[in-house]
Amino acid sequence: VMLIGLDDAGTRLITSAGTRNTISRDDLLTRVQLEDGSRHDALADTLDYLDRETKLLRRERRREVHYYEIASEFLVGWIKVKAQERQRRAKEKMVRRRVWAAVFKVLLAALLCAVVGVALYGRKQGRIAFARQLAAEAISLSNREAYQLQFSALKAVRSMELHPTLEGDRALRNALSLLARPVGKKMSSDAMFFSVAF
């Protein structure tokens, strides 16, 4: 508690020139609490401990306000080293958080890509299966009754539209080979046929 408390409050007890600084209790507690997020009562207890028990801090009362300063200039170097170590640890922690956040984002993106890929693959496989089913139905219909040949051809065409397969191609060729072909063409409505030859 002593070392942590002096390290937390210590940088506020040193001037930018590297000498001891005098600061009021309220200012010190407020700054440490705002910068480090420490609890006010725990900080107050630490200051009291450093003043009464360890004598590392000196408290002086002026006009009903308590002021603190470190007890010796020899502590300045130690406090600076500890503050630098704490800053280094905080920076490393921040870097680790950023790295983990980046790793999490990459993993999330990979997972999303995998889910989309699996969904698209499943959809494609469903289309292939449905195309094969239509082709099988087309072949089955073409082998039954002659009046179902057109329906068989339609199923074969739809099968090839969904996904070109060997089964669909075979069903379409089979249906087209069995369908009736036109034998002639009437050019106008006034023309009449007198004979048709095959």
C-alpha cells in the first residue's frame, strides 16, 4: 500500500523541474482520483498512512487546509522511476487491448465470412438438388403419357435454368426429341391448303 500510494500520488508531489512540490490534500485526492480512477476513501487512508506511519510524506496545516510534500529530495528519483514504470505498464496494457481488439475484429470478420460462405454454399447445394429433382421428374414424365411431354419439357428447362446438370441436359434432350414438330406454316389467313405430303 505504501509504495503504490506514494507512486500514485508521487508524480503530483514533484514539480516539472524535478523538485518537491507542495499540494493541498483536496487537490491531490481529486487529481489522483480523476486520473487513475482510484477510490477517494482509499486514497485518503493511503495519504494518512504515508504521513503518520512511514513518514515518507510530510503534512502541514495552513489556514485550515492540509498540504503535503514528500519528506526528502532523495525520493524524487525513485518516484520518477516508479512513475515511468507505471506509464510503461499502462502503455503496454493499452497496446495489448488494441491488439486483442484487432484480433477479435479479425476473428469476427472471419466468422462472419464463414457463416455467409456456408449459407451461400448451402443455398447453391439446395439449388443443385432441386435442379436434379426437376430433371428426374422430367425424365419420369416423358416416359409416361404423351400428353405430359410438354410438362416434362418445362420441368427440364426449369432444371437447366436453376443449375445446368447432366441430368437436366439429358431430360431436356429427351423431351425435345419426343415432342411433335410442326410440319408446315400457314402464311396468311386467306390461304387454304389443298394437300399436305410427308
